[in-house]
Amino acid sequence: MLNMPLDAQVTQEFIAISELPLRLSVRVNPLKMSIADFQALALSQGWSLQAIPWCETGFWLRLNDQDQGKLGNLLEHILGCFYIQEASSMLPVEALFHQLNSIDINTCILDAAAAPGSKSTQLAARMNNQGLLVANEYSASRLKGLYANVLRCGISNTALSHHNADVFGSWLPDSFDAVLLDAPCSGEGTYRKDRKAFNNWSLESVNSIAQLQESLINSAYQALKPGGVLVYSTCTLNPIENQQVVQSLLNDYPHQLEAIELTELFEGAHQCRSDNGSLLVMPQVFDSEGFYIAALRKSPNAPLQTPKQRKARDSGFKPVSSKQAETIRNYFENQFGYHFNASPNLYNRDNEFWLFAKPMQTLETKLRFSRLGLKLADQHKKVVRATHEVAMALGNDFKHNCIELSRSQCIEYLQGKDLHGVDGLEELSSGDILIRYQGLSVGLAKNLQTRLKNALPRDLVKDAKIY
């Protein structure tokens, strides 16, 4: 909080709120559950809700005593109906979409520092699975968790990459309609959640982090298409990592970049106004974590840049042949009554079939991706088998060979067990069927008529108790 212009009363309020535990907050995932259904779930569980003013799908949540510590293992959470996310961290995505006029199949957005996935899943939900979201994460150890959250939330338009985010400006200049840079920072705003947040704080480390942030925000600017929107955010409070980083970029591109006023983002935002129309959310203002958000727009007349010369990559993916496309279409139509649109971007690699977002056609040879799209199916000789990914992402639109199970049966399934004594199996065809709970996709199983053979990937089997 270096050089923060705080008077005595504000300082006392800041210290007082910092000693209080952070309120629990969640964001409903509209790809899986409506707000009304979540409110009904909360009522049935005895939870109290308070709407978060800047996010239509966000709520502060007060649990009853017996549910303390259980929320992450609740069945609806495992199925992706909601995401446990700090309230102020929902602001950057809302700021970004406040500036985007529309989303279509050609829209391309970059989340430059994506793990663990709260903002990526929020972005994908706001995109309604249209267009392409590139979720990039530099830390290899965090990629698995990022993918798990993308999978759980039923997201189909996201590609994952593993790069230092400063490469996007030179490798993919003028490529994205919007970039979200939730930058690595000193984390001063997280003290209420993490009492060790200041253990390694020093002015030297703050200055070092700010240098990294300036490199990342410059790359993010270059990766934007002319007219594109850049949102920069941190969970820290000092001006060196916040206002000064933004001002540095504005100084570098005085005629090609303009700051966007964010005080109209939600009622009460003016209380947090900072330099260039950005928002500095102090913890005591809304009883939340501390957060900083700035929005910038690249001029529509900004000159185009020349990409760094690099050898085209061969990802191993090829557009499917007409025969392969027919095979995939027939399988999903016959087995699940699911119809792809007129011209899906279907790709093949070895014996795998994938669905790519349209913008991926121009990006897949320019950048190495950890995961390029949605894996639809595997083919073994002439047998096609759907994947768990497609069940979670597209299963809501499956029309037949779907079976509704009880809560206890679904919990057994998620624990990796085969299911015996299930009514109605004889009415379904053999082979893959979709398991549902209250209309929610749970996963795939093989119908053996006398039982359902569990097809849940082993790494998704839950050992902990599910509620």
C-alpha cells in the first residue's frame, strides 16, 4: 500500500476490515444453472444470499452451520453449477464485457494469466460458448487445475496454452478482440484470505513485479486488434503495480490508446475511482478483497504490426474428410439425437475427433497449445466412443439415450462405481448413454442392460465425501 493517500479515518476502517474474515462468495454458471434455480437450491439448503452489485450472477453466501467447509464437495459444485470465487475478482470480466458490443463465432479473447480458471470460466459463460477463448497459463503445475475447471463448467470454446504471456504481442499481434490481463502481483489485497500475504513483501519485490507487469501489459496491447479492449487487473493496492503500470502504457502509446471510464460499471463504483477512470477497490468499501481494475481501448486507426517470423507449427490436427465427418455426425445423431450445425470445425488427429472454435483455424499453426478445443470422440477400428468432455459441454442438448438418476446414484457414479438396479435400462440402446441429475450432465456410462458400467475418467473419480 505504498504511498496510499489515506486519511486517519480511512486507515482505521482499512485496518478494522482487514482483521475480519473474508465473506464467502460464489458465481452462478449460466451454462449449467439459471439464477432462479440457484436461488431455489440456496433456499432448500438454508443459505442466505446477497447479490453482488457488479456481477449479475454473483452472490455473497452465508451457509448454515452444518454446511461449513462442505461447499466445494457439494454435488452441484462438482457438476459446475457455480464457482466459488471472491466477489471483487469478478470485476475484471464485467469491466471487459461492459465495453464489448457483441459476441459471435468470430470473436477471439485472450485470458493472458488464466489459472486457476475463475475468470476464464466467467469469460466463457459471458461468451455463451461462442467464439474462441484462449486461456493461457505460464505455470505448468497450474494447467491441470485450469483444465479441470474448464471441463467441470461445461465450456466448449476454450483453448489452453502454456506460455509466458509476453510472447503474444510479438507472436500474435493484432489478433484478439479483447485481452484480460489479471497480472501477477504482490497480493496486498488478499490479506483477509491469506494472513501470510505480507510475509515476503518488500519495495524491491514490488518494483521487480512492476517491471514484469509493464512487459506483460505492453504485450497485451500489441496482441489486441485495432479497436480492441484491454482490461488490466491485480489483487494488490499500491500505485507502483497499478496506476503507474497503466500510465506507463498510456505514455508509450499516447495516440493509439485511450483509458475507459469505469465509474458507470455499477452503482457505487464512483467510490473507488482512481487515475484514468480506473477502479481501486479498497477492502472496506464493499467488504471484499482489495482489487484494481483498469480498462483501455486500442485506437481503430492503430497501425498493424508485423508478426515475429517463426516457422509454422504442425499440430498434427487435420480437417476431417467428408467420410469422417459423416461418421461423427451419424454417431452423435443416432446415439444421442445431437445435431451439429451446418459446418462445424471438425478436426482429426490419430484416432481422435475434435471440435474447434472458428478462430482456431488461423491460430493453430502459429502457437503451441496444450489443448486446442473440445475432444468429441475416440475411434477404435470402427467403434466410435464419446468423451466425458463432450458429455459435460454438449450433453444438455442430447435428446435420447439419456437417463435421469437420483442424487445418491450420481454420487456413486462420481465415486467410480458401476450402478446396479437402475430402472429403465432396457428402454435404452446398448453402448454409450448420458447420465443426468435434475437435467444436469454428470457423465457417460455403458449400458449393459443389467447395470451401467462407469465410464468416468479415473482422474476425475472423487475420493472425498460428496454431499
